[in-house]
Amino acid sequence: MKGVSARLLWIGWRFHLVNLSRSAFYVLVSILQPVIFSSIAFFVARTGSEDAALLRLALGAGLMGIWSATLFGSGGAIQWQRRQGTLELLVGAPRPFLATLLPLTLATSTLGLYSIAATLVWGRLLFKIPLAFAHPWQLALALPVTVVSLGLLGLLLASTFILYRQANAFSNLLEYPIWLATGLLVPLSLLPGWVTPISWALSPTWGMRAIEEAAFGGSAWAELGACLGLGLGYLAVSAVTLRNFERLARDRATLSLT
Amino acid sequence: MTVSLRVFLVGGAISYRALFNWIRPGMYAATMLGSPLFQILFFTYLGRATGSRDDNFFVVGNAVQVAAMSGIYGMTMGIANERQYGTLHALLGTPANRLAIFAGRSLPYIANGLVVSAFGFATAWLLLGFRVEAGAVLPLVVAVSVTTCSCVALGLLIGSIGLRARDVFFGANLVYFLMLLVCGVNVANEDLPGWLAAIGRSLPLTHGIEAARAAVDGAALGALAGPLATEASIGLAYAAVAFCLFRWFEREGRRTGSLERS
């Protein structure tokens, strides 16, 4: 049983990764958009009076790209299946729908790794940012952990989107707020105090902190633990909500409505 | 004349209702109001974090730029969705005046862009302490109106390309994001490398934002004539190219039987 789930996860993740890599929209979201946003951040920082670390901005913009890829992937996951007429087949398959959906959301966040690579290379080539990381091994660990936890956050979103036909509207809405509330480019200390507790519940906050610690010196372990813990929490909540929302969608006969 | 006017007004309104995918209230609020609001907040806070320019610079730049969301995405949908939904051949089979069909579509998106921009300024007033003198309101409205029209012209161009190209929304997204960088929205034109600044100056929005910032700083309407005339000229040029492309794709589509080819 476990072997079947692991195989489904592996094959599904690979399939969706290759499939999404061929989409021009995903190339835009995961490479061009972060490069544009990092360029804006670099130019704004150059004219600024504060001593902003450009490497931090590059990493933040890269993480913004991971979030965008995850968000639009998760928002689109259910919608695509609906449009292609495969949602009912997948829900009706013997494997739990969670096992089918998880590889897709993980693949979308994995695709976001292009974002980090793109913003770092772009920053290095055009803005001469020194790519010196204090703890490269911690960084090498922090990146996949962040990607997985974002993929699990995407799963949580996708599970709620099964009920709504216009889920992509929420995707459009949630991009900037999460960039802001997780302190990817703007320090949380500048935002109203009530944003900070919200940021604690969002794994990109801890992922960014872990990546920062790894890049600039310090210990990333506590942040990595929080990131992973939140990811597992999202998975547990998703398992419950997905089952309930799937049942509701069957009851209301809204599963395949486009 | 009356028929063309009806095609212009009624046809424009019907096409807006039929082809604008974001017209449902929930979708509209989230995409056309929520997203611009957070865009304005994000870049204003980025400016604060880096100690760059003052809040007004980012508020005005982004509150004007969000009108382009309606102009570019909406207008692209308003033209290119005819092909997506399989109605293009029926539309082009009618004897209706093409200019009336084409121009009528832009009117709802201009109104829409103005609403979104006004919402952006209002929320910036509420949340970010943005203030504007009473005397600056009229010049600002004129600047935003001219800019919205020129952004719609750019949307017409992308939409016309969508009558032929397969993935036009890739182009629409790319242009929208590039505008954030090169059109003086968040980075002043003089702070960009020469080649990026040149691209920005040849696009709609750049000169309109310049006029809007001058208006907020207290410039009289007459003083905005230069940038606004440039903005309007750029818009007209894009609209003219868009209409020529529309007619050319129509002729080629008929000749080669490729109107609805995907």
C-alpha cells in the first residue's frame, strides 16, 4: 500500500513537473516575473537611503516566484481538471484524491526553484551581487524544505478550491498579500502589528528566515523545523478538508461545473 | 450612421458582458479591486523599506498603472476571446462597420479602468495617508483618463494579435509586468538604464504617470499638456496599428480559411 502511494507521488510529481515546464505561463510566472520583480527591487533599493542587502532582495524575489507558481498551480489544479473533464475520474479513482493532488501541488512549488535560480543569476550578471553564502549546506537543505512546505500550503488551498468554480479569483487575490505578510521583501516590522501573528502561520515566513540565516550566518535549524512542522500541519488539515469538500461537491453536484 | 453608433454602444456593452471573464462579482472584486489594492500597498511598503522615494511616488504610479489591468487583460479578452469561444467567424460574417465593432469594445474597459484607478487612489487615501489638493483633482482625473485610454489601445493591439497567436495571455501578462518596471511606475525613468528607459518611453503609461505625478504636486492642467499629448499620441498610434492588424488578420483569415485555427 505504502509502495503504491510512494510510486504515485513520484510518478505524479515527475509528470506534472515536465508538463508544467512546457507551459509558457509557468515560464513567465517562475522565471520572467521574479526577474522583473527582483529588478524593480534592485533599482528601488539603489535609489534608497537604507542599506538594503541586494542578495536578500534576490532571495526574497525568488521566494515570491515560488509562491506565485504554487498559488497559480494550486488554484489552477482543480480548474484544469474540470476543463479537461478529468476531475470526476480522478475523484472516482480508488486512490484517495489527496494522493493524486499532492504531487501536482508539490510539482508547482518545485518549479518555483527556477525562480530562485533566475533571480540569483540575474542579480549576479546585471547587478554584480556577490553570491557568497555563509552556510551553503544549510541553504541546500532550506530550499527543498521551503519548497515542500509551500507545496503543502498549496495543497491546503487546492482542497478548498474544489468547492468553488471561480477559485482562480482567489489565486489572483492572494499573491501580493502573502508576499507582504511573510516579509519576503518588506520587513514585517514595517507592517501593522496584527500582521505578525498571521505571518507565523504561513510557512514562507519561516522558509525565508531559514534561507536568510543560511545565507548570512546564523542557525537555520529552528526556522527549518517551524517550516516543516507547518507543512505537516497543512497536510493534516488538507486530508480532512479535502475529504469533506469532496463529499460536499458530490452532494451539490458541483464537481464538474465549469 | 445610427447602425454604426448602435454597434459601437450596444455591441460594445454586449461584448463586455460576454467576453470579459472577470465580470462575475466575486471574481471582479478579487481580481480588479483586491489585487490592485495589495499591489499599491506592496510597492509603497517596499519604498518605505528601502528609504527610496516618498509614498506619493508609489501610490500615484501604481494607482494609475492598475488601470492597465482592465485595459490590457480586459481588452485582450474582449478581442481574442471571440476566437477562443468560437464566435469570431459569426462576428466577421456580419456586414457591421469594423471600426464601430472594434472601437465600441474599448469603451467599457476605459470606464472599468477609471473605476479601478479611482478605487486605488481612494484606498491609498484611506490606508496610506495619501492626500491630494482639491485643485489637483481635475488635472489628475484628466491624466488618468488619457492614460487609461492609451492602455486600452495597447490592449487592443495585444487582443488583435490574439486573433492569430495561440497564447496571447502570455504576451498580456508579460507586458503588464514589464510595465511595472519600465514605465516609471515604481522606478523613475531616469533611474533605469538607457535602453530600458527608451522602451518605457515608447509604451503607454509612462508619460501619463509623469503627468499624474505633476498633477498631484500641484501642476495646473495647462502644464500637463506636453506629457498628456505624448501619451495620447502613443495611444492613438497603438490603436491605429491594432486596427490595421485586426483588418489584416480578418482578410488573411478569410483568404486562408484560418480564422478559427488554434
